Amino acid sequence: MSTVPPILVCFRNDLRLEDHPALHAAAATGRPVIPVYLYCPESEGRWAPGGATRWYLHHALRIFQEQLEQLGSTLILRSGPEALPLLQQLMEETGATEVYWIRRFDPHTRDQDTAVKKALSLTSFSASLLREPHEVQNLSGGFYKVFTPFYKKQLSLGDPEAPLAAPKQLQAPEQWPRSEALEDWSLLPQISWDSGFYEFWPQTAANVEDWVDRFLAERVGDYKDERDFPAEPGTSRLSAALHFGQVSSRSLWHEAQSRGAALGGLVGTEAWTRQLVWRDFAHHLLYHQPHLDWHPMQEHFADFPWKENDEWLRRWQQGETGYPIVDAAMRELWTTGWMHNRCRMIVASFLVKDLLLPWQQGALWFWDTLVDADLANNSFGWQWAAGCGADAAPYFRIFNPILQSKKFDAQGEYIRHWIPELKGLSPKQIHAPWEAPLPPRNYPAPIVDHKMARDAALEALGTLKK
Ligand SMILES: Cc1cc2nc3c(=O)[nH]c(=O)nc-3n(C[C@H](O)[C@H](O)[C@H](O)COP(=O)(O)OP(=O)(O)OC[C@H]3O[C@@H](n4cnc5c(N)ncnc54)[C@H](O)[C@@H]3O)c2cc1C
């Protein structure tokens, strides 16, 4: 055991060396630093990591372990039902007297974090958002429920804190405590449904940096014009890296601003950094209203007459609704663990407004299949689509999946990529194949008629008391 007590740095959704104030502060003490990752899915209830998230987490941990090893350190892995006893055990084994970590705000991990805070000597730091939820207050000291004033307030507070450099060195303890083996956590699937994931996601941290670099150098300028077209590589695809904290949103903000400024202030940069503020807004809302993961923000929606239909749910999940843009998106999700934002809005609207199935069922499916599944962003996105959340698309504004398809995938490139059965159809036919003179036999007929479904949704809405 080291004579100078080491510091445990507990990593959560912040698997990075750069802009990590907890690691930075621990390194600055000159004391031995023991990096730790605790896996306690049982304590997260319904929102324990889903299949796709576990897959990404496995790779993110492996990459991070390698990064720490390059600094002469390592990542100690421990798992169990609760974080507190695991930390207490580690402190006993190593003689560590303090724990450092970065604060997080999701309700499903709050009790666990509070228990640690109460029992141990914990120093916590800010770096998971541009600004923490309590820092952005309206004129009466409350929280915001609408994005635009939240955004204006964020901008009025100036740039978020500048990111910190990665530590150059980490003092190792005299003896490392035992670590569990990552492979023993079985985060990767037993039945291999993940082959498409390997093609799609960067496999090394160096690639995440390259990814950021390439996006900011080549794409961000056109972001405003191209972000809505799923066949284009118009968005950053950094959502999983942001969720697991392989890169901090503060670093991205500063990097994007300085490059944008160097190029004369790009409209695209501003549009993109605005998305980082949407991320903060989703976390702000869930922090202040922790029930939003399951309960509608507009309370009268609790009485909405949702349907129960397992067969429709299955067809939506498997991309067999007969609406090509919906099915292409659901197949993209299944194959890659990711879906374009425009398509997330289309498929979510289709589930709740065309099929009248509860938004929570969609949120659960996304939770299991998205590599970037994030409780704040996912709950916010689903409530928005269902028309019951903050800044929500009003329920009576119902996406028409055929018009959305014609507008955002005019040539049908995205559809053809994900639905080979429709390859032979022209751009005119591909959005509504049932109207083609010879509809493909191996593609399903539409699950519902959109016009009738729209009327049914409006009727259901009419039953709600405001
Ligand atoms: C129904 C629904 C569910 C969603 N579920 C999730 C989820 O589980 N996890 C998730 O990260 N995002 C979710 N989103 C938001 C958004 O679709 C994704 O963040 C985005 O598609 C990720 O792609 P990107 O990294 O290329 O985004 P970019 O367009 O490059 O944006 C950069 C970053 O900004 C943030 N961001 C962008 N749009 C939003 C938004 N609308 N709300 C909050 N943050 C945003 C993300 O962190 C994203 O990585 C959901 C949206 C909807 C409509």
C-alpha cells in the first residue's frame, strides 16, 4: 500500500483524458491516481444500458484503457449492484481517502450518486455539459421550458469554460488493485447481430479525434443546408462519443467556434453549436423534471387513449410498416445502432400518430437499439414527437410520411440503400410503392392508410381535456 494515499478518479460518461477536470485535479496533487470504472446496471432499473449501448461501452472502455496505459496508468473495473460498496471496498484495499468525479444529472443514477456523496469524501467537477442545469436560470430564478429563451440565456452567459489539456503523466500507486476483466462483463452480444456496427463506428479514440477533425474541416460549413437529408453525411455522428464523454461538448464548442471564426464566421458552425445547446436543454429539463423519462410533460396527455397492438409494434420495430422512409430508418437503426435525426422524428411521429402506440414503447426500443441512447435526449425527443413535451410539435401537426420522404429523400437514395426490395422503383414511385403499376411483391402493403390514421389521431386528441 502506498504511503501517500492515492485518489480514486471514478469515470462514468466521461471516458476521456482531455477536458477532464477530475482527472486533471487528481494529477495536479502529485499523489497516485487510480482510475476506476464501476458497472452497476441493476441500480439503473428500466434504464440500465441497452444492447447497443453495451456494445459501444465495451469498445469505449477498451480504447480508454489503452489511452490510460500510454500514460503508465490503467483502468480498474469493478461491478456490482451498487456503486457505494464497490468504492468503499476499493478505498479499503488501496488506502485511498478521496474520490473525484465529474457530476452527471440523470434521475436514474441520482440516488446512487447521492449515497456516495453522503458516505465518502467526494470532490465533484463540472464538465458533462456546456453549462450545468442549475446555472441557466430564467428571470424568476426558475428553469426554462422553451428552447429559444434558454438558448438566448446560454449565449448571454458567454462561452462555456475552456477545455483542459490531458494530463501528461499520472502517478501510479505502489500496487494496483485487482481489476475485473472487461470480457467477463459480457457487454458484447452472445448472438451476433452487431456486424454492421463494426463498419460504422470508429474503433479507436484516434478515430474519434479524426472524426471531429474531418467534420469540422469538411462538413460543418454545410451543416445548416445538409443536416436534414439522411442520404447525406451532413451531421457529425458524434452523439455516442458525446454520450460516453469520449469528447466533451465544451471542447467541441470551442473547437467549432475557433474554426468557424477563422473561416469568417460560418452559418453552419452556429447551426451546429446550437445543437450542443439542445443537448444541454434536454438535460436541463430532465434534471428539473425527473419524471419526464416516463410521464408526459403536458400532464393532460396521461389520459391519451393509446392503442395496444403488439403486431404493429413488431412491424414498426422491424421496418415492415410498408412506408419506405419509416422502414429504411428502422432498418438503419437495427443495422448500425444509429438513425438520422430527421428520420428519428419521422419514425417517432409514425409510431405515436399513425399507429397510436404509446411514445414510451418507442423510447424503450430506441433505448435498446441506439448506441447513443441517452435518457435526457431520448425522453426529450420522444415527448417532442408525441406532442406532449417542451417546445413540442403540436399533436395536431402530423407528419405525412410520404411528403417527408419526397422532401428529404427526393431521389430515394436512402430508401434504396436500406430497402433493396425497392431498388427497381423510380424516384417518383419509391415513396409510395403501393401506387406503382407493379408494386414489389416482397415488400409489405401499408400497415395503415395515412389519411385515415391522421383522422383517428385527431379524434383521439379531441377526447383529451385540456
Ligand atoms: C425520438 C428521438 C429520440 C432521440 N434519442 C436520442 C438519444 O437517445 N440520444 C441522443 O444523443 N440523441 C437523441 N435524439 C436527438 C438527435 O436525433 C441525435 O442527437 C442526433 O441525430 C445525433 O446525430 P449527430 O451526432 O450526427 O447530430 P448532430 O446534428 O451532429 O448534432 C451534434 C450533437 O448535438 C446533440 N443534438 C443534436 N440534436 C439534438 C436534439 N434534438 N436533442 C438533443 N441533443 C441533440 C447530440 O449530442 C449530437 O451528437 C433523439 C431525437 C428524437 C427525435
